Amino acid sequence: MIRHNSNDAGKLDPEFGRDGVATIIHHDYPSITISCVETGPDQKIYVAGTVSGGSVPASACVLGRFEANGTLDSGYGDSGFAQWIYEGFGIEQVQSFAFQSDGKVVVNCTVMSGQERRCAAFSRVGVDGWIDKDFGENGHTVLNIVLSPPTERSSPPKPSAEPDNNSLHSSGQSAANGRVSILPDGKILTSLNYFFNFSQIQGVLIRLHENGSLDTSFNQIGYLPVIHPDYMLNATVLRHVTVQPDGKYLGCGNVYDDSATPSSAMFVRYDPFGVLDEQFGEHGFVTIGSATHAHMIKATVMQPNQRILGFGDTHDNASVMTSLEPDGSPNIQFNRGQPLYTELQPDAITTWSGAAVQANGRIVLVGGLGERGQADIVVARFIDADLDPEFNDGQGWVRTRLENGVQSAYGMTLQDEKILVCAKLPGGKSALLRYLT
């Protein structure tokens, strides 16, 4: 085994894949988009995403497994992959996945119904890589939930509310974001965004039983609309939900209306019964606005002392991070309580799509850096609000170009403190990269 020293932090790991990179290839499909990566309880690497362009005309969801060194585990499922579709629904994207206590994997996707309604879909994959038919209906659950808006409006949403699909901002996960979590009792929690006639948006918290059926003990119907009271007729975009160590449900995203004011960051917290946490922010909600930046918080990670770090993008060249105390007040020890905007290079867009906090409290973020036509994978490490001078020869961040064109990290996890990144490459390809720390 090669010994590494602290001067190697930020360098690709030569013990992983080929010179730190493992290209992901599906045997039946020429195009694969991997959107999430995790290390399993068996210490193997799991990836999930979508495939297309093969003999089957529709896109399919996949869950793949790799050895710890980046080699495909061909004994898992069908030559390394579990694969499935949702009959009658078009696949939008794989959101996330989580491991149950028995090692089975619950995968959360978003799909589109024939009525162009976004639906949450779930599948469970056994430890052998084949669909577990004891979950839902033959291994799958699709929730075609029909909601009614608080009232009807004719005005369109503010054009800057969501990223332009042609920009680097869209290279990360979309506004459909959620994160599936397995609760201590085995129940399943995730979120969804619900669109009304493209003029109103509200978030939805969803909780299932371990077998894939709706948990009707949660808000009596198994799901709970998330609407900021000041934006009842506008947009409450719920991009991510996670479970705090104390068992409370923490959501994040952004809110906006039809005014010229840029969208504000939004955080919300519920107790396990679906009741807004009155000890968090103002009646359970926290919003953070700016006169110049539109905030789109993609996800949260927990910092030491139960602090909350939200990260995401703006609608200009900067990415954003903000840190909250456990009660939702600003963490004044992080950038004096103000959002931190980061532009790693002049005249280039910086986006964050994944983050983790290392055991020493240092913050790792991954995403993209570039402009239309050429963007690269970027990994950065911060000590609080400052770039880490011990990362990548004092620069604090590293830019990786595997090919010409637009490429960006979609997600990350820590593998024995090393930084494991899944990235989308040009030409319908995906890869895993591992960086030393």
C-alpha cells in the first residue's frame, strides 16, 4: 500500500481506479448518469442513476456496486447493476438511496405521470442486487399524489426561480431534490416538490412504512405539504430533507414570490409527528434573503455542536454556504453570521452539489467550475469560512478536467475520510473519482 502524507491532500488517489478515476460503464446502455454515491455497510461503493440509449427505448434506473478500490463488482445483480423501470411513468431522475439495517437498499426516484405530474417513486434492492419483491408492489411504490393549491393564480412564476437548464447551475441535482432516510424504526422519509400549473410550488414531506406503504400515522395520510406561511400563493421549494441526530426532520430550499426580490434561502424543521418545531426560527421556518443574490439551498450537513450548514447556488457566478445554530439563528462564528459567497475563479460559475463534514470539522464541497461549453469537476475544503491552506498545495480547492466539455460532480461521500465523488462527463458518461485528504 502506498503511504500518503498531508502534502497529498487534494490529489487524486492513485490506489483508486486508474490514477484516481473509475469510469462507470453499463453493459447494456451507452449513456449513464450517476447522481449519487454512498459507501455501504459492507464497505463497498454503491452508485445510483439512470441509463438510456440501449435496446429498451425507455430510460431505466440503476443501482451499481463497486469494490472499495473502484472495480465493478460483477457478482452484484446483472453484471454489477440492479436495473428497473416504472410501468406507466417516465423516469425523471434518481434522487438518493439509503441502506436498511439488513443491508437492503431503498432507492428514491422522481417520475412523471401521464398527466405530467411529478411523483415520488421508491424501489428496494436486495443484498444480491436484485429487486426485492416483498417491498411495495413487486418491489416498487409510486405515489401519484394529487394536491390542491391554496388558491388559483394566473401569473407565472418569477423566471429566475429555477436554474436555466442550459447553464452550469443545472449540472447539479434539480429542484426535484429529496433525500431518502431510514428512520430508527425502519420507516422511510423523503420529500418532493409539487407544481401547480407551473405557477405555484410547494414541498411535500413523505413517510412510508418499511414495506413501502404510506405511513398514515404521519399527518393521517402519510404525507405533509410544506408551505411557508408568507408564500402561500407563491413558491416554497423543498430541495432536501434529512433527519437530525435528535430525530427532528430538517428541510431546506428556497422561497420566492413575483416581486423583483431574489429568492431567499429557506430552512424548516418538524418533529417526528409532523408538527412544526416552534423552537426553530420563527414558528419552524428560517429565511435568509439578499438584495443581490438569489439563494437556492440544495442540502444541509451537520456541523459540530449540532450546527447546521446549508449549501447551494445563486443565480450569478457564486455558490453559497450559510451556517445556523441549532435554534435556526445565525452562527456568528461562521463568516460573522452572514452567507458566504464563493467564486473560485473570476468570470466563472462556481456551483456546489454535495458536501460533507470531516471528523476534524473541515468542510468538503464538490460541484462544478466553469462556463457554458466548458466546465470542470471541482473539490474544495474549508476551515469554517476560509479555504483550507492544507488542501491542494495551499490553494484550498482543486479543478479536475477529464475531457473537454461540461463535466461536474453530482454528489460525494467520505470513504475512510477520503473524498469519493460521482461526476457526470460529456457524451453520456459518468465516473467515480477519489481524492486524498
